[in-house]
Amino acid sequence: MVKKEDPKRQPWVKNLYSNREYPDNYTDASFLKDLRTNLHVRIYTYREALAGVTVLSNQISCITGFLILYQLLFSDSVAPTTILVPSCGVTGIGYVCYRGRSLSLTLLGEDSKTLVTVVLFGYIFSPMLHTLTQAISTDTIYTMTFFVLLANLMFSNYGLDVDIVSKAISLNAAIFGAICLASRLPTSYHAFVLLVEAAVFFVLYPIMTESNWHAAFMLPIFVTCCLALYWISFPVLYLYAFTIIFVNFVCPFIFVKQQQFKFNIHGPWDEAIVEENTDDNLDENL
């Protein structure tokens, strides 16, 4: 409750040591004059929310596509080379599109050296990685894989500058999940192909799409996952399709509708933000 000010007393000011004539719980009418609500709040349209959430749907599709390839290798339905060769071809096309006009022989040579080194070491160490977690039970492997891929989904970069984003945690979680699943495959060559696919899905593909992302990019991988799941499992297909539809259409609708309830208050009580000294503002801060 706002109390009336006694005319005989000094006017109340925002200074603790100057208000000795007032009780500690006194609230002046001028206290809330600097109150501001919903400063710097941006209202998103449904179309903007729909385009933004496709990044999350794309990451879900990447994890689903990787698990589909694991199932094909695990059941030996498709030869490892049949998966490896088209994947390399698509990756090569994506690399050319990613580099664009900046592609040169020097840059191509440097990237080729890096690629050969990574693939060579991966092929050499694939027998060891294949047996690294072989002593662990399959149920434990699948449980660990579920949680590390969930961590990959949580810590991935979706274009937001927030503290939870960590590319290192996201990538390490995905690679650890691939190593866990590699121990369930028949041969070390199967494990090598799975690790290559993990690098394609969780390393190269995000790099190529992050800078020039468009909502239409998720359509090819979504359609491919649906076609593959059609031949593998109908229940998983229904679950995957329902998840993508819910995330892509229902969640943006809920987000847009809930924007009207935003109520952020700002005032003198806000935490002070210390501005770092730079060449542009150094003279003003001195």
C-alpha cells in the first residue's frame, strides 16, 4: 500500500540514508514511476516460428537417419559399401556447394589432407573401437546411446545465443553414442562405416547447413527417413512422423498464442550490467 507523505517531513528520495524520517517499509508513490514492462520484447509470427523450429526438426531427423543406418548395418540388410559410397558422393556434392566460389586448388588440397588423415586413422582404430564396449550388455549400450543422443539434441546449436548451447558436448555425445553402437555390429568394417556416417551426420552436415540454413533443407532428409522407416517399422514411422508434425506445427502455434501473456518488468531494481571497455567506448567510460 502506498502511504501518504507527511508535508512536514523531507521528501522521500531513493537513498537509504536520507530517509530516516520514514519507516523501513515505506513505499513512496514515485517508487514505481520508472517501471517499464516488456522492454525489447519481439513478437513472432506463426510463419517465423515455423521457420525457426525447422532447425530442431532437422536435428531430430539427423539422429533418426543415423539410427536407421545403424539398423541396416546391424541387420546386415545392406552391405556397408552400399551405404558408404553414396554417402561419400552426397558429401562431396555438399562440400562443393558449401565452398562455392571460394573453392580453390589450395583449399581443396588442405581439406583433402584433413579428410584423408581422419579417414585413415578411423580405419586403423576401427577394430579397437569395435571391441571397446563389447563386454557391456546390449541393454546398457542402448540405454547409454539413448541418453547421449538426447544430450546431443539438447546441447546442439539452433541459432540461439544461450548458455546451454555447447558444440563440444553435443558432438562428443554423438560420437560416444556411435562408438557404443559400433560394438554391436558384425565386423570392424561395419563399425568403420558407422563412424564415418556419424561424422557425416553430426560434423559435416551441421557445418554445411548452419551458415545458409533454409526451412526447405529438412524436406529431403525427412522424406528419406520416412521411406526408410516404411520398410523397417511402421510403429517407428508413425512415432517419427508424429514427432516432426508436433514439433513443426503444434509447438509454433502454442508459442505464438502464449506470447500475449509475456509480462517482464524493468526498473531501478534491475541488476547492473557492467559494460566492457572497448576502443569505441573507452573514452566515454573514463
